[in-house]
Amino acid sequence: MFEKILVANRGEIAVRIIRTCKELNIRTVAIYSEADANSMHVQMADEAICIGKAPSSESYLRVDRIISAAEITDVDAIHPGYGFLSENAHFADVCENCNIRFIGPSSRAMNALSDKAVSRTLAKKAGVPAPPGSDGLVENEQEAKEIAKRIGYPVMIKAIAGGGGRGMRIAHNDMSLVKGFYTARTEAEKAFGNSGVYIEKYIENPHHVEFQILGDNRGNIIHLGERDCSIQRRNQKILEETPSPLIENRFKDLRKKMGKAAIRIAEVANYTSAGTVEFIVDDSGSFYFLEVNKRIQVEHPITEEVTGIDLVKQQILVALGEPLKISQGDVHFNGHAIECRINAEDPFDDFRPCPGRIEMYYPPGGRGVRLDSHAYAGYMIPPTYDSLIAKLITHGRDRRDAMDKMNRALNEYMVTGIKTTIPFEQAILQDPNFRRGVYSTSFVDQLLGGARRELIEEKA
Ligand code: ADP
Ligand code: ADP
Ligand code: MG
């Protein structure tokens, strides 16, 4: 077993990783920026090293400083968490060259899925359909118009390096296409340092259904079922559940088909470690490949709750070179799990971020409730990073039970001093269509009563 692991991340995911390390008797090293000196992950780790100033470009994205911290503390491995350097093949390479195990997919697999346009081509090779669209990068507006003409409006212009729902625009005609082409490029350059975009047919009222996969270094790959992440705002997930109500209620045979498709993609990419294959499903049950997330996913806990498998532990075992001890037939799904993402944002003021000091803090508990968080009373949320402060997860014997537990837990959860999205999550849980399990990615727009899609287009 590894003796010591450095966690190259912050917030709830750093805490989550340290917890499993403790259970495995692995010592941990936290890295932190000056803004995070009082953060929970720093206090929980056995050692902690400050690696720079608040902006991520001066700290959590600095490969040189993270590697120095790893060398000074003499760790065996680095866990990158999600976001930051987690999907950076160069970082994985540097780790390996310094004799530090990278806890994630091999750099070969990362390169096979290097960006979204390359991944689309790989999916086709694996015999899995992606939405009709461009073959790779779209270089200029003329080319964009030709593709849109071929596949038909509406289309989506998407950043090849995209993530977190940023760098995408919908277009319904040539005019909004040209505008969207340039705004998506500018936004992508700013957010990802890469202005490359591609074009995809926009699938109307789709469902986001993704499959958790797990592979070892010997070619064994299994899937751990799906997660429905259609409850999104601005293409960013805010509530996830498993099993997917769409699959359970309307397309039971999809689980097997999509699970197989996810595994085929992973096989063609020689994928190792934990990963997620994302799909969109249209109203007739046709599914299309979206992208592969080559890392632990924010919403991984709901899969852990229904399968009983610790995904971070599996990542560590795979990184050690252990073969998977779980076969596809060993994976059983028990009950239903829901995750609500609690953000420090004001849902009554267009989800404006609300950093600041948490005054009173009372976390929910009891049967079937799990809270993955780095928040505590007196904690000062810095304005610099993602606004996620907690993930509230409930597990029940069926969907109804998981919803009842979530309602109860959201009511118990008390946070003062800052605004949070708790009231918004409560509104979702009370919505009759959500309760029936009838929703698509348009759900949040409808709930907010806004025509956000049109707004996005107008801005473009
Ligand atoms: P998930 O699919 O795991 O829910 P998200 O898309 O919500 O992932 O992103 C998880 C976190 O990682 C967010 O904090 C998001 O801002 C960040 N992130 C995701 N992709 C990128 C990227 N390409 N570059 C920078 N940050 C990213
Ligand atoms: P990110 O890297 O930001 O996670 P994705 O490609 O995974 O980007 O897409 C995020 C979300 O955007 C999807 O879950 C879906 O709601 C929406 N989306 C992306 N592509 C399409 C498409 N072709 N048609 C309809 N919706 C899409
Ligand atoms: Mg995605």
C-alpha cells in the first residue's frame, strides 16, 4: 500500500480523499493557497504545505510547486481530485517522470481522449453515436455555416477544452451562429486558454445520463450504473440521482445498452481508473455520446451509496497496480440515491456568488444522510474558487424514500452568514414533475419561469 499521498486539490473533494486515505492508513499531505490557510483539508491532513497566493494560477495550477511539495514531503502518489490539474496529461506525465504515482487514468488514456473533438471521433470508432456535427475543430465562420446547413438548426457551438458548462452557445440561425462562434471562442480562450470550438446538433429537451466506469491496468473494465444529471442550470449540474427515472420508467433496456457503449469507449481508449462517460438521451430514447470525464466526478457519492463501492479506494488500488476484484456480475444496485449541490450563491438574486463568513452551522444527519463538505461555523469562504460548499446525499430504499430523506435533511441544514442554494434545492424537491421523475435539462428554466436559452442566444 502507498504510505503517503499528496492531495492536489482543495474544498470538499480534498476532504473526501483524505477520509479514504485515513481508512486505508495512508498518511496525507495537503497543499493550500494563502486564501485557504483555515480550510478544513489543511486541518485534516497529516502535513500541509502552502504553495502560493490565492489565484489558482499561482497555486493549485502550479505543476512546479506541487511537485516540489510532493518531493519535500516524500509522497508515493498524488490524487488530483476534480477540476484544476485533474485532466491535465502533462501533469500526469511529470508525476510519473518524478517517480510519483498519478492517481487517475494513464497518460496514454488521457491523450486518447485529450479533448472533446478527439473524443467524439474515438466514440465513433467504438461504434457509439455522437450528435451529428463537425469532424474536429471548426476554424472559421464559413465552415461553421456549412456544417450548420448540413446538420440543420438548432446547433451548439462548444469549446473542445470545455468544462463546468462554460464555452457553449446555442444557435437557431446563421446570424446567431456567427455571433455564438465568436463569443464561445472568446469565453473558451479566457476560461481554458484554448479557443478551439466544434459544432454539434442541439438535441432538444435532452436528458443527461452518464455511466460510472472503472478500469484496471490489465484491461478489465466495468460500469457501476448510471446517474441522471438533467437538473442543470446553465449546463451545470445542481442535483443528481441514481437510478435514472427516465431509464427506470421509460427505457429499461437502455441501462444495458448504454453501459455496454460506455465500456466500449473505455476499451478503445485503454482507459484505467475511475471515469465517467456522459451521454444525452432524447425523448425517443436515442442516446448520443457527449464526453468522457477522466477523473473522479463531483457526483460520485450517489454511485457509492447504491453500489457500496468506495470509488476513491478503487482509484488508489488501481494506481498501485492491483487488478479489479469486482466483476460486472458483482455490481448490485441497492435502493436510490440523490445528491444536492449546495453552493454559496443567492438563488433569489440570479445565483450571485456569496462568499463570506459562515456564522452558525448545523449540518443534517440521521439515517440515510451523507454530507461531503469542508464547511464549518466560522469558516471564511474565499471569493476565489468554485462556490460549492457541500454535497448533501441521501440514500433510501426507493426514490420516494430518498426524496423524503432529502426534504428532511434540507430542512435540518442550517447555515447563516451567507446565502446558499438550499431554498432552491427545496423548491426542486417539491416540484410535482420532479417528484414524478418527469424532467429534462429544461427543467430548471421552466421552474425559474425564464427563457434562459433565448437569453443566452440574445447575448451571443
Ligand atoms: P462534474 O461532471 O464532475 O459534475 P463539473 O463539470 O461540474 O463536473 O465540474 C467540476 C468542477 O471542475 C467544477 O469546479 C468546474 O468548475 C471544474 N472544471 C471542470 N472542467 C474544467 C475545465 N476544463 N477547466 C477548469 N475547470 C474545470
Ligand atoms: P461540460 O464539459 O461543460 O460538462 P458537456 O459537453 O458535458 O460540457 O455538456 C454539458 C451540458 O450541456 C449537457 O449536460 C447538456 O445539458 C448540454 N449539452 C451539451 N451538448 C449538447 C447538445 N448537443 N444538445 C443539447 N444539450 C447539450
Ligand atoms: Mg460534461
